[in-house]
Amino acid sequence: MDPMTQRRIIVVPGRLERHIAHCWEEAHAEQRRRIKAATEEAQAEAERAREAARAAEEAARLARCPRPDKVAWGTREGAQDGVHVMRSRRQDPDLTLVAYRCSCGGWHIGNDRSGRATIGPRVPP
Ligand SMILES: [Zn+2]
């Protein structure tokens, strides 16, 4: 008889169980890696979409802004903080600086030319 056909499976106690457990664990580890990779890719894609939306929104704001050269804050408080920072950096604090709402929807800092400056008299140089 052909010696190849005489091969017999030798079952070592516990070995088959360990092999099955190992294969099972390998399959699960692979599945976890794939889920993690798919999750990370989906998160990266969502972040790219958010960034594209932010860029489109900013481009639209700049297109309707009469002063696109100016920094735009999202809130009045942010722009007012900017006013305080600008004043604190100058020896001659420009007390006419005010935060104002722009037609672009943002808040800018500019000189109050309305004559309604309520912050106090300008400090002479
Ligand atoms: Zn503007």
C-alpha cells in the first residue's frame, strides 16, 4: 500500500482544542483590526468633510464681507477680547476701537466713527 494513504491523524490530547482556539482568536483579532481601520477611515472622512464645509463657509463669508482683510470673530465677546488685547499692547490705547457686527456675519474690530464712543476720552499721546 502507498505509504501516503497510510497516514493517520494523530490526535494529541488538547492540541486540536488549542489549535481551534488559536484560529478563533486570530480570526477575531483580524476582525477587530478591520473594524478599527474602517472606523478610523470613517472618522478621517468625516473630518475632511467638516473641514471642506468650514472652508466653503469661510469662502462665502469672505465673499460677502466688505473688509475681508480684517480678522473676523465668531462672537462679540471674542472681538471685545481682541479690542482689550490691542489696547493693552499699545502705549497709547486707542479708545475708539470697538467691536462691531459686519454684514458678513462675523465681528470685526474698527474705529468708532459714529461719535458715540462710550469708552471714554482718548488718551493724548
Ligand atoms: Zn466682515
